[in-house]
Amino acid sequence: MRTTLAIAATLIATAAHAETFTWAGNTDPQTMDPHAVNSAPVLGFLNNVYEGLVRRGKDMTIEPALATSWEPIGDGEGWRFILRQGVKFHGGQEFTAEDVIFSYERASSEQADTSSWFAPVSEVNMVDDYTVDILTTAPNPIFPDSIANWMIMDAGWAAENGAERPAKDAENYATLNANGTAAFQLVERQPGLKTVLEPFAEWWGDAEHNITRTEFTPIQNSATAVAALLSGDVDMINPVPIQDAGRIASRDGVKVIQGIEARVIMLGFPHQAAELKYGADAGQPNPFADAKVRQAVAHAVNVPAILQTIMRGNAEAASQLVSPAMRGYSSGLAERPAYDVEGAKALLAEAGYADGFSFGLKCPNDRYLNDEAVCQAITGMLAQIGLKAELDAMPVRNYWPELREDNFDMYLLGWSPGTFDAEHPIRFLASTPNEEKKLGSWNFGDYSNARVDELLPMIQSEIDDAKRQGMLDEVTQILQEETAYVPLYVQPLVWGAQENIELTQRPDDFFILRWVTVN
């Protein structure tokens, strides 16, 4: 890791001209491959380089991108997409239906972290060079919303460079290089140090920015990031530490942009693990397989205290895997478990753990706002009921591989639904993992409920909103009764920028460069 002085020197050396834009974040995107890692830092960054058939606008509505229009096929058989003509990839290649077919095969492959997006798809057919039919196993009214972050790659470029399939846990040419169709093109990639983008002169769209060059620098130390913003070495930082928001807002020349993200922060459990893996009780039978133990955790975590002290009143308590702003939120199930230490102890006693136990808690330290501090607080709260958590906090580049290898007894997770619909986390987090059906790809704890699995395809195909909401309510009730996860809070959005910067803050925390103006 570079020293604070080295980071500051790099930032000063790349100080901006009027149309150069520099920004910093605490998480470096793991890869430049749009199908290798399904996470917001990767997808948000690459939305500036790659494009999909559709995209989300400033208000999060779906709008045309590489497809100019789309319409249902027959009686819910699928969707026909009419492709935009005259589009060029950054390398000069022409965009056609062949690239859509290739990108579907690549993004839905077993090597891809995006394969779950295509669970409802039965086949994709090229009608002609600029028309594609995507057929679904059942009527799927929200399918266009579900592919807003599916990015299209050039088939020829991928083949020429040996990147026909993504490298999720390794590297290939697409890990460090990119060839998209979006408003900005990748010109330099130094993982962990800097990533440079420049406008693509032949982009098909209307540019709303005046940037001639942009540079992203990952700065894990929040104090260093704030210092870089206040000194003018960077034009924008994301996130602003909650404790520094007031100080930044009071300074001349800089501003704080604040909102509520779509992301719910939660605790996850190893539902199917046979035994604990960490702490003094490693090797003992897994207590978290018992719903009463999971319920005890839910009652032991003092969410109001976390919101008041760590989040400084800037976050909202969560009771479900989606926030109230999402389509399909169950308004009748808005109450979350009350903070109740004695009730939590009683539940542990009923489960046979009156004396508590030791276990390992995995947590990232550079992914979510104040993530490590939240985990430290939770560790103290659980200790009050006799649960001794051995906290292991690490950078997110190491965190996801640990979870995928089941190296945890409990873990922290944030989830922002890409479709802004409650179906999304059910598919990814609550479905029984099934690679063939492309379900449960982020269900690290292997939670499984037959009724949830039965309801998901019905939710995906139901066009009657009232009937669909009834099924979503049933799933939410099941997840709450079984404490499949412990939802904690909806994460706030807090960005900092120089006063001469105009930008758009979307609730998915994606930072879109084509909406940035340097005044």
C-alpha cells in the first residue's frame, strides 16, 4: 500500500486543467471485465466504458441505449430488441447483433458472475444484423429492467485477445483492457493506483459533459481522501465519511451531495455449514443453522444506536432486503426486530446456547460506508448476549473470494437491486443456489426454502400487480420468520465535490461521467 505522502504526490502531479476531472473512491474496481464481477464498484465504473441494450437515466428510468426500441413477442414469449445502427466500438469495430449474441453467451456462462441475470432466458436469436429476440421461459414483464447493467462486448476483439469468457477468479486480457461503445474509453489502467479515461470522439450519443480527460484514484484512507478534496487535488470523492460531512459543507469552495442509496446493509449466515470455522469454538456444530440463534442476533444488534452514532442520523433502519423506495416492498412488514438483549438471551437459551459461543465475523473495510466501524459495533453488541465474534476485516478484493470459499461464520453484505424491484434480491440472495438455473449466485450462506423457490418464477411472470405483490409479501414474511438475513439499514449516499463541479447522484451509487460539467 502506498503511503499517504505518495498518494498526495500522485494527486498533485495529476492536478486538473479546467476540463480535466479527477475523482477518488475507497474501492478500486476489481476488473475491467463487465461480466467477471457483479458488484457496484465494477458495474458503476464500467457503465462509463461499456453500454447495454438499455440503460438507466438520471431518474433511474429505463431508456434506449444500444437498442433503440423493444417490444414483447407474442403472448409473453420474450422480447424483441431493435438495435442502434452506426455504433462503433472504441477500437473502430461496428456494433451488430453478432456482438449481442456473443455477449449473451459470455455473460450467461458458468464462468461469469452475471449468469443469474439470465435465469429466465431460454434462448437468444439473431433475426438480422440489427434485430435480436430474447426468449424467456415464461412471461417476464420486468426483463428489460433486469438487463440495464448487461454490457455488450465486441465478439471479434474478445476472440483476438483470448477473452471469449470472463476470468472471475483469475485474469485475462479483458481484466486490464476494455473495448466498449460508451462515452468514455479506457486509456490507462494501473490497478490500485489509477485508471484514466478519455472521451470517445465517435460516441453515438449527445455528450452532456465538457471533460477532456478523467482520472480515478483509489484512496482507502478516508482522511487522505478528505484532505485531497479540501486541498483541491481532486474534484470529487465518494464516499465522504459521515463524520466529516459537516466540516466539508462548512468550507468555502467545496460542497456535500447527499441522498439515500438503494443499498440495504445486512448480516448473513452459513445456513448449511456443518460446523463453525473460527474462534474458540471452531469445529463445533454450527449454531446459526438454528433460526432461534439467528433471531437472537437480530434482537441483539442495536440498529438505532448504529444509525445515531456511526451514521450520524444519515441512514434509515431496514426490515427487508429492499428499501421502501423499491418496487415490491412489503409495506405491511415494515417493522424490524426490536433491540432486546434479554429476549435475545432467552432465544439463545431455548436453542441450547445459554452460555453463548465464539465464532468468526467477516467484514470488508473499504466497500460500504463505515463498514468496519459497523462490524466493530456489532461485535460489541453481540458480546452482551454471550456471542464472542472474532472480527476479520479486509479489503473487498480479498473479501469476495473468502465468501465464495465459505470462509465465514457470519458476514456483512450490502445489496442494491439492479432492477429496483424486490424480485432481484430474492433471485440472487434467497433462492437455493443452482448453477444450472443461474439462481442464488450471491447466496453465500446457502439459504434454502422450497416455497421461496416455488414463488420466484411466479413473481417473475405475474403481470397483475396485486397478485404479484401478494407473492412478494409471502416471500418477505418467510424471510423474516426464518431470519434468513438480518437487514440493518439503508446506506446513505454522501459525496463531496468542488463547487465548480456539476454532477448527478443516482440512488444506485453509480457515478456517470457523461453528466459531469467542470465550470
